[in-house]
Amino acid sequence: MKNEMIFDNVKFWLDQHIIHCSFNEKFDDRILDNDIENLFIEVITALTIGNCKPILIDLTQVSNVKACSLYRFISRNSELKSYVISKSFLVKSINIKLLFKLLNIGNDGVIPVKISTNLNNAVQYSNEKYLEFNAF
């Protein structure tokens, strides 16, 4: 882990070529507005130095209600499209995974989204998208 940044119960870090984001159980989802959007953009820009990378968002430490709010906000955020090449979400149950897949219906497919209950699968997906994006 390097370049770790923590803001308001949200931790960001860059591991090789994947941006990781983890939410603490104390995260207050009532702040999902321009402030959190600006935080994401500023941190992602600082971690990637202008090179697009995949982002892996760990929602396993927050309640299901907060996870849903965060998923809706992050998966549909139009500003993040310019900064990441894919979004992977790590969730704690298959039920939440299925709910998120339903919530993703109608979402534009410009940025690929993966929802997983297994960290290794989410990392593998992010690595694959990074390699696809940077293939010569």
C-alpha cells in the first residue's frame, strides 16, 4: 500500500495500478453530494497523476442501506467517467450483488462496472480492464 489518503471515514490508496477505496462503518451517507464527488475527483487525480486507472470500491464495512446509497452515487456519477477506466464494487453478500445489478439496469455502459463478493475476483477484473485499456 502506498499513497494512502483518509478523509471522513473513506480511505483511498493506490496498489500497483488499481485505485482502492474503502468506506468505514462510521461513514455518513448523508454527505453524498458535490463534496464527496469533489473528494473522489481530487483524490483520484492525485493518485493517478493524470493516468486513468480502474477503481475498486469496498462496501463490505458499511450497512446495506449505506452501501446502496454509495453504489447509486458512484456508479452513476458522470464526473468519474473522465478519471477511471472501470469500477469494481466489493459487497458482502450475493443479495446485495443482485440488488446492485438491478440498480445498474439503465445505467450507461461507458465505464464497465463489476460487482463482486470476492476480493480476488474484483482485483482480477480490475487488472484485466487495466491491461485492455493499456494494450498496445
